[in-house]
Amino acid sequence: MTDLIFEVHEGVATITLNRPEARNAFSMQMIDLWIKALEEVRDNDEIRVLILTGNGRAFCAGGDIKAMKNGLGFLDLTGHEDKDLATSGLARKNSLWKYVQRIPLLMEEIDKPTIAAINGDAIGAGFDMSLQCDLRIASTQARFSEGYVNAGIVPGDGGGYYLPRLIGLDKALELLWTGRMIDSEEAGKLGLITKQVPHDVLMEEAYKLANQLARGPQTAIRLIKRTVYQGLKTDLRTSLDMVSSFMGIVTEHPDYQEGLDSIVEKRKPEFK
């Protein structure tokens, strides 16, 4: 059985983490397939939206604690037979950079909408993987924890980057320093999730939103995403200059005329 399932249907790609017996903790196969899947999402124009979810009771438990306890590094991804070499600080750093940390870097390169459908516990790096998505739809059974501190380590997969941008410095530090578990209701109040839904309709709601976005004007949607994220890193003048360029592009696209016509004719648009 493969540790990750990648499927594409009508423009919506789904990545399903598939180690339910291990609460979808990372494996080498999972990370390798995850990287390849994200490259396909980034490069294939037929794919319009990405959904990330987990199989079983957990969304993702993050790093494999058993491997860490046995002295095999975070994921035993170094490939070294020499245990001393495999567990050196430099080898662990390089392993993170070459494998797990490729995921947030690739996510940043994807201009298409990304949705986390959080079906259960999202712990440590698993929590961080949900934060990398643009939107987060959480089941009522979902729980969240930045549990790194409980293992005496630091957030290695983006938690220290994403959390303060979403909920502010003080709330982010409180979650990172305590490693406490929060439920989806508290996550909603903190602003960590976009929407909470009953567990049995989680995927239905995720695909409903994904399909709506997949039917939208793709050039505009992707440039909107780029506008928002770049706007977090630039001043107002630079952002407005960029947006005026984007406006020049989208008004040349057939979707622009179709959008205007559909509004005037009071019908649903049919974007390409």
C-alpha cells in the first residue's frame, strides 16, 4: 500500500496521506511522493485546485517519533548506513532541507488555491502542513498542537513562520512554547481555520469549495493569490504597481468579457 495517494478529477487534485496505522506520520515514501505530487500540481495547468487530507483518524502526526527515539534522525532520510553519520547535526539539517522542507517551498510556488481538509489530529509538522495551505476546513474531530517543545526540539517545518502571520506573535508563542492541544472550536476562535464542519461532511464541503474555485476564472484567481501573498512582503506603492500590471493582463483574457456579459445577462458565467 502506498503511503500517499494522489488523484486528479475534473481539475481538482487530492493528496491523501495514507499511513493511518501510524497516524499519517511521515515516511520516506510519503515525502518522496508528496514532493512529486506538488511538482505536478504546480506545473500541470489542467490542475486548478489542490486538497490535502489524511486517511483514518488523524490528519498528520508529523515526524516519526519512533525513528527519532531510535536515533535515526527525524525521518531516517539521510540514507547512511553509518549510524553516527546519519545522526550528526549536519546530516539532520540536510535531511530536513532536502526532503520535508521541500514541501513548504513547493507550496509557495503554487499559485493555485490549496485547501487543507483536516480530518483529525494535526500535530507538529502535520499542523504546519495545514498552515501552508491557503484555506483550512476542519472537522469537528480535528485537534491541533505544535508539539515540538514536548520533544525538546524547534518547529522545523514552518510553524514559526506561519503561526504569527495567522494569529499574532503572542498567541503563536503560547502555542509553540506550551505545545498544548486545542480543538477545532478554539482553532476557529484563534483564526487558525477557515471553517469548521461536521466530521461526516468534511470532504463534501472541501470538494464543494474546490469545485467552485475550479470553475472560476483561473488567471484572475491565481493572480489574486499572488497579489495577497506578495502584498505581505511589499509596501503599498509596490503592491499597487504590481496589481495594475495584473489588471492589464486579466482584462485581455476572454474570462473578463465573459464575466461582464454574465453580470449584464444575469446568468452564471462560463469561464474557460
